Amino acid sequence: MAMRRFSWENFTPPAPQMSSEQRRAASVAAVAHARIFYTGTIGSSALAPVLFGRVGDTLGAWHALELVAAFVLLTLPLAALLRGSLLRR
């Protein structure tokens, strides 16, 4: 049995194929944005424990927890900024 070559098309949702010609560019852009978003999310969730662990090892656990709390609280203003743009859609 022959091995199949790796191709990004195997991992792409069928949105462009299911869209009309007028909406195809927008659906391809949406798929590209989703790839960037999910890649960033997976990468940051993999790096965060390592980075916060390094901070905990060098500065102490209390400072690492303070840093985690600061990052958690940072999401509130970001969510407020996104809320306005999502409501306009």
C-alpha cells in the first residue's frame, strides 16, 4: 500500500467547496484565520506551563501565581474590546 503525501487540504474544512463563487474568498479567508487562531491557541497552551514554571522556579511560586492572575485579568479588557465588534456584526 502506497503512503499518501501530507497535504493541508486534508485538514481544511470544506467551507470553500460548499460556498458560492461570491462567498468563496471570504470562506477561504475564514479558514486561514481559523488556522492562525488555533495554532496560536495550541502553541500558547503548550508554552504557558513551561514559562510560568520557569518564573516559579526563579522568583518563587507566589510571583508565578501573581503573573497568572495578571494574565487572567488581562482577558477582561480584551473581551470588552471584542464585544463591541461582535455586536456590530
